[in-house]
Amino acid sequence: MTMQKEWRVDIAPLLFFALVVGVKTYYLIGYIIEAEPLVDVLTDAEQRAAAGDALTYHATGQFSHLGYYAVALAFDALVFYSLLVRRGAKERPRGFWENVFPLVTVFVPVIGYALMFLPDVRAILPAYPEGFLRAMHGLTPDFPYYINMAGLAIGLFGALFSIWAIAHLRASFGLRTAVRELVTSGPYRRIRHPLYFGEIIHIFGVAILAATPAALYLFVVAVALQAVRAKIEERKFLATVPEYAEFRRNTGFLWPRLF
């Protein structure tokens, strides 16, 4: 298939990520504008003293969310750039499992978690059991704050790890299962699928932030989808790239091989 035909086939993911980058940029600017009053309070000694510890919690949460959102936007922008500059495939995707299924693994968690944060959807989602919430509150009244910060930290680490992976993948990146160049630098020295590893951690952080059991169920589904997708890719690389067998022996699957 020519590059022109390949471009036409993948125009939907390009448009999708262009839309995602545009929307996230718009909302990020809005969040920055909303944070200006908080900055004013932080720079005023009298207002800081009057707010006390509540200001610390609020400022930490606000700027953590802002940083996490900026990193997530950077990842989506890097995906869009990689789709634009990637090389032509040596072995193109064939059939449902190599063409359609990889897109399912991407869009199911993205759309699912996006819906979970909509107020109308959240209103009908099940909450965690009251007994569990009371027990956590008994451990510390600040449990919601700590669990929120944990979700942010885990999600931020996953997003940063994914950025590291895709920065090495660069022009070999693709949503569908195709063989381009075998990348063995950076995180690919230890993990065969570091991008999926980072995405799984990132999604786990989002599942914590979503604060509903449905988010954890979707997380389990997302991990299973990523594992199947990775196995499909490996089968194609083993059949196409002679050096992949050695690469596979020396690296971990979805986690690093340290020794």
C-alpha cells in the first residue's frame, strides 16, 4: 500500500488526536486562568495566613491537577506528531486483529474514562460501599485528599513513562499492528512494550481519580486488551523480523527485565 493510501486509512486517528489536543489545550488555558486567583492568594502573606492549612491542600491539589493535565496533553501531542512523521510499514496490518482491534484497545478506555468524568454519567455510576468509605475516613479524615494525590502521582508517572517510550519510538509509532523499525533504545532495552506499560500505569491513576468501582472494572478490561494487543504485535514481529526473537529473550513483556 502506498504512503498516500496509508495516510487515508489512518486519517481518523489523526483527526481524533488533533481534536483531543485542541480540546485539551482549550481547557488547559481555562484551568490556568482559573488558577490566577489562587496565585494571588499565595503571593499575599495576609491571605496565606488567613487560609492556613486549607490553602496548602487546595494549592497542592490544584497545581497537581494542572501539571498532570499538561503532561497528558504533551503525550497526546506527541502521539499526533508521531503519526504525522512515521515511516512507511515494512509489513502492513492484515485483518480484524491487526487493523481494528488495536483501535479498540485505544478508544475503549479513552472514551470510557472520559464519560465517567461527565456529571450526568457520574450520577448513575455505583459508589464505593459506605462501610469501606467510613473505614478509610476512620484512618484519616483527609483520606479523599490522599487518594486523590495518589491517583495523580500514579497517573503522572505513567504519562511521563509513556512519553519517554514514544519519544524513542518516534517514526516507528502506529496505532494499528504494522512492522516498521525495531526500536531497542531507552525503555525498550528492558521492556518490549514500554508504551503499554506506561499506559497501564496511567490508566490505573485515572481509575483511582474516577472514584467509582466501574473505573476499576474498566481498568481490568483495558489491561487485558493491552496484553492481547501486545501478543498480536509480537507474533507479527517474530514472523517478519529475524532479530526479534533475540530481543524477546532479553526483555520483559509488559514490565522491565532487570537482570
